[in-house]
Amino acid sequence: DTGVSQNPRHKITKRGQNVTFRCDPISEHNRLYWYRQTLGQGPEFLTYFQNEAQLEKSRLLSDRFSAERPKGSFSTLEIQRTEQGDSAMYLCASSGRGEQFFGPGTRLTVL
Amino acid sequence: AQSVTQLDSQVPVFEEAPVELRCNYSSSVSVYLFWYVQYPNQGLQLLLKYLSGSTLVKGINGFEAEFNKSQTSFHLRKPSVHISDTAEYFCAVILASGTYKYIFGTGTRLKVLA
């Protein structure tokens, strides 16, 4: 068990570009969560998967954001037409029936 | 709706002194409570959790927390801090059913001074 991994760890992009992040959860975990953390704030819930089904999306997740979890394993979070306000740390977490285990996050900077 | 309040944004404390980081929550239904620590440029690491049972919960690195239902609080304590405890600490709640998504407080930055 190597824990939750996220790639890339850092991403710098220009406004208007599309970006995609990947999360590999702990293998036996069926629940997967995405959170966004801005400077000086706690993480905020974005979306939740149980296996391959996306069961909840936050209102923070505008139509420029899309998340997938094909085959119930890894997940991707795509942001289209990035804006400077999208700059944040994007955290992924997975869980079985207990607490969530977090990955190291992907820090996005939109110039 | 549920919410979590961490009133102290920063707490400076000298090494080997005790510390308490405050957390209050609001919820009309049963919740589970957690404390996480975040070191710079890293993800969150679980310190301790309260699901049920004894209201005094012991966690890693010498931390403990007490669940107080009447005061809707879950304060984190350590009797003697070390320089290495310098980090951001987040209190979080989840509903006892449903998606189990976390609702986090805004965090408390603990700075341990030599």
C-alpha cells in the first residue's frame, strides 16, 4: 500500500488552457473524493465517487469542471478554459468504510 | 447545514508548553469528528477521530481531543509541544450517514517557538 498518489504535483498554466489531474486511490478503497483548498482556507468538497458512479457534485464544480472515475479505479479532474480563480491546491482522498486518506495534492497556478 | 468554526487562525506557543486548538461545530444530526494536520506542501494526515464511545480521544504524536456534545466542541490538546508540531491543523466533521464528505474548518496555524 503506497497511499493515495496524485499527478502532477504542480501545474502552471495560462488562462484559458485546459488542465487534467490524476488521482490514484488506495487500491481497495471504493470511495473517492476531490477537494479544493485555497490559500488560508480549509479544503472544500468538490465531488464524490462510489466505485465508478459520481454520486455528488458541489455547486463549486462549475460546468468547466469534469471528473471521471472509469472502472472505479483512478480518477481524473479536468478544468477547461482555466481562470485565475482556479488557482488552488486540488486534493484527492479515498476511503473504505472509515476515514479518508489524502494524497499530496496538485497545486495549480493559473497565470 | 453543518459548519465548523476554528476561531484561532494562528496560535504561537513556546516549545514544551501545552497547547489547545479550539473547534466548534454546528449540526442538527449526528456527526463524526476529526482533526487533521497539514505540513507545508503536503496533503492532510489524520491525527485523531471521534466516532462514538469515550469522549476523550487519543491520537498520534501525543495529541488528544475531547468531544463535548453540549458545547458542540472538539478541542485538540497537547501537553508539551515540539518544534516539529509547527503546521496547519484542521478540524472536520462528516455526517453519520450519506456520502461522508468532510466539512472542514478554516484551519489553525500552530507555530512553535524555540
